[in-house]
Amino acid sequence: MTEPREIPTEGELKVAGALNVLDSQGHEVAFSSLFADQKTIVAFIRHFGCGVCTSPP
């Protein structure tokens, strides 16, 4: 992906899907397992601060 709003290619999704992430119970799972069986919206948040607070974390 070269443009920030560009939709990822199938190859890029395959590479990202092979990465491990933590599920809602804290277990390590393949990222692709979160969206393999159903349509899913994935949102990436670039920081860990409170999105509602006005002061920086």
C-alpha cells in the first residue's frame, strides 16, 4: 500500500493475516482467524491514549 486510504491487496492481506495478534481473551492467534469466516471491519488505532480525552496520554 502506498496511499494511506488505499484498500490492501489480497497479497498484503495474506501477509498481514499471517501475523500473530492477541484475541479478546489475551490468547495469541493468527490475525487472519479474526476475519476468515465472516465479513469484518478492522480499525487500526495509532496510539494507546484515550480517544475521548483531550490531554495527551
